[in-house]
Amino acid sequence: SKLSGRNTYSFFTKEMNAIMLRRFEIEEQLNLALQRNEFEVFYQPKFDVQNRNVIGAEALIRWRNPALGNVPPDEFIPIAEHTGLIVPIGKYVIEQALEFLREWACIHNKNYTIAVNLSPRQFRDKELINFILSALRKEEVAPENLEFEITEGVLMVGNAYVDEALEELHQLGVKLSMDDFGTGYSSLSYLRRYSFDILKIDRSFIDGITVNKEDFDLVKATIAMAHSLDLQVVAEGVETHEQLMLLDKLGCDLVQGYYFSKPIPAQALIDYRFPAS
Ligand code: C2E
Ligand code: CA
Ligand code: CA
Ligand code: CA
């Protein structure tokens, strides 16, 4: 009827309005978030499967805004990417992560590495490499102890800056890791084309590894393939002991996930005493 048609229409407009309003509010609040110091970088430790030692951590940004509360990175990073704000935000994460790494490695007297996520828009910043270099120098961190996690989204852009920047980072000795491996369309051809050091198997495959033969076979084949290309393999999203046992059996090098630790604040990671380290 006319009435239900109108209701359907207004339902969609309301939904759309809500989504657009939320987006608009996030965009508006994001503009001031850096100066207002609303970001904090959390760290999730990575472990060596063989000896269960902590080998480093991944930096993951958190945003707490007085009006919006905690906004998850999956929600605000794409918006920051769209507006370009990801460039200064991304620089902030790199600075924080390197400052943290220096302190953490020094206090524990360990050769830890820190991994930072880089998104496509950051590669259009021509100052990116110089910024990374001066940040490394300022914190006296060796390039080998810094890793960038890159998804296919970065490589799909297919512009010359990306290729050039990745090659420069590789030449500097900075580690490159292919994130969310297996979720895109062209992961294999990108592995051939770029100088990756590490492959991160996406959480969605690890989720099914103990219950689903296909996932198990895919993870097994991915690890074998990665090793034949001289890549280290990280499994992300490890949540159970059974998953860890299987990954150990398959020769996976590194693991990270809630089974060991959620992402936690810098000081918590510095203070934390992990079982086997
Ligand atoms: P990602 O790079 O794939 O990061 C892994 C996500 O999985 C993180 O979510 C992490 O908290 C979560 N995770 C880790 N272990 C487990 C587990 O065992 N179970 C489950 N269910 N989840 C686990 P988070 O921190 O919400 O980040 C989401 C995404 O936002 C990241 O995905 C990354 O794409 C992006 N992101 C986060 N921080 C940054 C940043 O500083 N810069 C950029 N460019 N992107 C970031
Ligand atoms: Ca990542
Ligand atoms: Ca990932
Ligand atoms: Ca992801």
C-alpha cells in the first residue's frame, strides 16, 4: 500500500541520516582529536611459537572522544583515510611506537621489533620516508626493528609512490609484512612483486583451523609456500591452545592473539611478565 511504501522510504532515510550524521560527527571530532590528545597507542605482543618468547608487538591505535566515547579503528581509520587526516595520525602512531620500543627494549634488554600499520593515503605523503628516517634516528632504533604491516589495499592503488616507498623502506632494512593475507584477490602476485619479509595469515583462517579441514589445509599450504619464499609467517587472532598446537605442528613462526594478550597500553606491556619470557 501507499502507507507501507512511505514507511519503507522514511525508514531508509532515517537509517541513512543516522549513518551520515555519525560519519559527520566522527569527521568533525577527528579534526581536533590530535591536538586534544585523544589518541592512545596500544600494543599487542607477538610470540615465537617455538620457545614462546615475546619477540615484539603490533601498535594499534585507540581513540577516546568525550562526545563519541570509544570509536573503534575499523570505524574511524577509513574516515581519516578519506579526509587525509590519516597522514598526521599515522605519523603520531610511528612516533609513539618508536618511543615505546626504545623504552621497552631498554628496560627488558631485548631486541624487540615494533610493527605499525600503514594505510594507502600515507604513501601519497612525499615526506613519509624522511619522516620515518628522522623518527628512527631520534629514538636510536635500528631500521630492522621497525616493521610496517601493509594490506592489499595499499598495493591495489598501483601508483609509483607506493612502489618507490616500499623499495626505499626495504633498502633501509625496515621490515615489510603483508597483512590480512588470504582475504584479497591478488595476494600471490603481490608477494612476487614486492620485497616482503613477513606474511600475516588473516584471523578468519585461524578461526577455523581446528574445526574446518579447508581452513587447516589452506593455512598449511600458506605456511609451506611462505617458507619456500623465505618469508616469516605470523598467525593473527590465535585464541585457543588447540589453535596454537596446530600452528606449532605446521611450523608457523610467530603468533599473536587473545590467547596470549589483547592489545594493551604501553605501560601494561612494559610491566607484564609473560609466562615463558
Ligand atoms: P589489523 O591490522 O588486522 O589488526 C588486527 C585486529 O585484530 C586488531 O583490531 C586486534 O585488536 C584484533 N585482534 C588481535 N587478536 C585478536 C584475537 O585473538 N581475536 C579477535 N577477535 N581479534 C583480535 P583493532 O585494534 O580494532 O584494529 C582494527 C583494524 O584497524 C586493524 O586491523 C587495522 O587495519 C586498523 N588499525 C588499527 N590501528 C591502526 C593504525 O595505527 N594505523 C592504521 N593505518 N590502521 C590501524
Ligand atoms: Ca595489522
Ligand atoms: Ca591483520
Ligand atoms: Ca584486518
